[in-house]
Amino acid sequence: MATVKIKRLTLTDFKGVRKGEYDFSNNTKISAANGLGKTTIATAWYWLTMDKDYDLKSNPNVRPNGMEECIPRVDAVLDIDGKEITVTKQQKTIKSKPDSKGIIKVTSSNIYEINSVPKTERDFREYLEDEGINWELFLALSHPNVFTGQKATDMRKILFKMASAKSDLDIANMKSDTIDIAALLSQGYKLEEIEAMHKASKKKAEAQVRDIPNQIIGMEKSKVDYDSAELELQKSGIEELIAEKENMLSDAESTLSKHQELTDKIMELKFQMNSIQQQAQDKLNAERRSIQNKIDIAEKDFHTAVQRHNMIELDIKRLGDYIKRMDQERAELGKEYNRNVNKKFDDSEWTFPKDSTLCPTCGRAYDSKKIESLRSEFEARKNKAAEDFDKRRQDTLNELISRGNELKRESAEKAKELEAKKAELEQIKADKIRFNKEQTEATKKLSELPERIDLSGNQEYEMLENQAARLEEILSSMNDGATYHSSLKNELDSFRRDLSEVEKQIAVAGRNIEIDEQIADLQKKQREYEQAKADSEKILDQLDTLSKRKNELLVDEINQHFGIVKWKLFDYRKNSKYVECCVPMIYDEKSGIYKEFWNSMNTGRQIQAQLDICNSMQKFFNMNCPVLLDGAEAINNIYLPKMDCQLITLAVSEDEELRFVYGEVD
């Protein structure tokens, strides 16, 4: 972990400061009345590192009013992991010659130095980055107002880095209620693309579903009633001819009755044959479906085992990494223990002062009894100092031993959990082999079954087949009067075609058929758009389900990295619709509930939350850097959270000049 501390800041011609030099400890409290330069000190630090002022305005004006010719400069003496580094930034102004209109252009350029060696801005930042400063996260980790001032999506991106890596596809494959999303993700789509596509599809479908009914209403209104007397007379005459021919055809059909009876008997036999064939085919199909169902179940179980296999491998890696970190921490504790156990009380500074035996008034030596009394008091203080040293050393050793035992116990527990996961993994591997074998055997059995039934050797079927053949021979020898019957039928069909043509002419005259077809097409499109809307809504609902599952999986893991802040990553609207969010929450002991950062907290609680966020994220991302808090008068010192990094607070007071208090904030 890179640890960065500010030891000294020197401001020259910077905003309202002509020359100022300020020293800092691990905890420094700066207080003064308004307008005396507290915020200027904070701005100097953020201008030096990020070219911003404390209010996060980029490229701020840092020149003193009315002093455009001066060169603002900030020098900082830093302690980075025990290494002292001096960094400098100054801003020079270049004025161009007046142009044809007398306008002078003024440009500013920043000049950087490290340990008095000039650097370009790029080299300056790369040097400090090599020393352990992560510029991408620097502001969020060092400025209390930055992280909570971002958009929710940006905050979520950083928070998700604090949780175990699970891809969207892994999470989608966990349950069947997001199977469609999993399929799209496996095709290479991103969640943002899927959401955009189906929102657009839904919007288009909703517009069409809304507009098509109005189009249909307009087309219905365009229909007209067209009464053609001539066409109706033609229709009536043709219908009379059709009735006459139908009567003649009825007489001719009586000669066909016997022929028809024989035909019906043949058809009955063939229906029975078809029934036998269908029953046998249904039995075969049922057997094939049963085997196919076994194949599907085995395949599904295999894929489920694969998914579980992948998840357990992730758990094994996570547990292994966690055990490794604990072992590393135990090793560091051991080193710290060895350093402390060998410490001895330094009594070289505890030498009885000879001048204490002389009277400060007359300069003469005290009598031997007085001197012995003074020497005894001195030895008592020395012994007390030695006892205090030993007690502090023993307390430190006890604390290291306690933490080491705690890590040892937790490591053992995680090791047991790891072994259990490994055993479970072996069982799942065996299950995968078994499911694959079941699928292979069922597939082989299915391939051996025929697709169509063979009735060769079925006595009942062959008997019916022979009976039908004999009746067909008899039927072929009969005279059925089909020629006369066919002639009448052809004439009847001709009249019916004429009638149909007249009816079409009547329909065409009103364009109603065409309109009805167009309406039918629109109704079909409406159903298609309604289905498209439903499909898109299904995908969007699955996206909400996936988002909720993702948040539920990660929120506890993220929250364990923070002290007093708990993150709410999703919520429900008044209409019960799920929505993503990113809200820091703090437990309120008075009400017994967690309150939201922006709406329900006073300024002091907000500051407490912001400092906890900075401190917790610094620990996770292994970068310990200074935190500068302006407006610290809004929070009581006793409520300032314990910070592992350097904390510099700036508070309004009645002091008429800057007042620095070093050490732990009281």
C-alpha cells in the first residue's frame, strides 16, 4: 500500500497568500475566521495534484487580484512510504503582441519540478504514479465531496470493483428466469445494447399499436354501399337456373346410391386400417418422446452441473486468495511482534541533573539529605517511565498476538470451507460424467428406433387390406351413370361460376373486399406489433431481474469493506417497479433505521459518511493519501471517524489568524 503524507506546503503569490509556509502532522486541525486562507490551503493541494480548486473547478484562477505579473507557486514536501519528495508547480503567463485590432492574447502554462528537477506534466504524473499514486482514483479517495458528487452509474462502476468478478453472462445463467438475456449475452451483445434495442423496439411497437386502430376506423368509414339493379337481376336469374339443375342432379344421384354404399364400405375399411396404423405410430412416437425427454433432462442436468462447476471454481479461487491474504497479514504481524518484543527502555536520557542540587536563589549546594531526597524522586520518575514503557510494549504484543490468533482461526475456517468446496467440485465432476453418459445412451437408443411404423405381419391389418381390395374389384365393374351425372354437375358448376362472377362484380363495385383485406392485413400487423411489444417487455423485465440479482449478489460483499456506510444499490418505485440506484446509508441510532445520505442526514452525518467512504476505499485500493476537509465546523470532533490516512480539517472559528493544532484531533 502506498502511503502519501503532506509534511509541508509553501505558497508563493497564490490567490490571497503572498508567502506562506505550513507544516502538517498525521492529524492537523486548521481554524480561523472567514477569509484568512483556510480553503486556499486546500485549493493549493488540489491545484498542485489535479489542477482543480477545492470546489473541483478545473484550471482555476490562482493569481492574486491585481497582480497579473506574478508567478503563483506551490511547493509540497511529501512523505511517500517514508521517502521524502519535494514537488513543485508554478504558473507562468505569456502575453502575445497586439493583433490588428489591438487585442492581446494571454496564455498560461504550468511548470512542474520534482526534487528541483524540471518535469513535463506527463513525467510529473508518471513519476508520482510509479511511487504509488493512482490518479484515476485520487480525487475520489482524497476529496470528501467527490465520490458522492458523481452520477450513480459512475459510483456503481467503482463500487463493483470492490466485489468478486462475476460476468453478466455468469449471473444470467444462474437461473432460468434470465435465460433469454443469457442467450443474447452469449451472442456478444452487451446489456446496454440489449436494453437500447428492446426499448426502441417497444417504443416502435407501442406507436404502431396506438396508430393502427385509427387507420382501421378510417378505412371502415371509406366503405360504400353500391346498389346495382342490373347486377341484382342477373344474380336472380342465375340462381333460378342453379335451382333447376340441382333438382335434375338430385334425380341422377339416386342411381349412384348403390355405388356409393359400396364406396362407403371401402372407405370404412380404409378408416379402420388407418386407425390401426395411427395407433401403432402413436405408440412408437410416445416411446421416442419418452427417450427424447430423458435426453433433454440429462442435457439440462449436465449444463446445470457445468454452471455449478464454474461457480465453485470461482469460490475456490476467492477462498484461496482470501487465505493467502490472511497468511500474509499474519506474517506481517509476526515481523511487527519481533520488532516490539526486543525493544528496551532507553535510560540514556535519564541522568540525574547536577544543577538540581544547587539552590536556584543563592547557588549553593543543598545538604546531603535534600540531595538524596531529590535523587530518590528522580529515580522514582525514571522507574515509572520504564514501567510505562514496558506496559505499552506488552499491550502492543498482546494486541498482535490476539490479532494473529484471530487470523489463524479464521484461516483454518476458510481452509475447511475450501476443502468442502473442493469435495463438492469433485462430486459435480462425477455428476457431469454421469449426465453425459445418460445422454449418450439415450441418444443411441433413440437412433435405433424407426421413425415410421412397419405393419408387416399384423394379421388384423392384412385382413382389412384384403377385404378392401376385393370390394374395389367389384366397384370397378359397376356402371354408375357417372357420365350423365358429370354433365349435369359441369353445367351446375358453370352457373355457379357465373353467379360468383356477378357477386364479385357487385363486391368490386363497392371496393369493400379490397378494404376488408387491407383491414385484415392491418389487424395482422397489429397482432405482430403487440407480440413484438410483449417480447421486448419480457426482455426488459429479465434485464430488471438480472440487475436485481447482480445487486443482491454484490451489495453485501461491497458493504463489508466500509465502516459506517452501507450502500443501497437498488430500490422500488411507488408503482413497485424495480430501479437501480447508488445511495450511501448511515444507521441512525435514534430512529433505529438507515437513513439516506442526501435526503435524511444533517451536514455532520454527511461529513461522517464522506470520510468513511474515503478511508474505506483507500484501504481497499491500497492507496493511503491525505484527506482535506473544509467546513469541518459542521461536525463535532468526537464524531470524526478514525482515519488510517492523514486528515487535515479546516474549520471556521473566531481566531483572527490561522491556528494549527497538531497530533490527534481532540
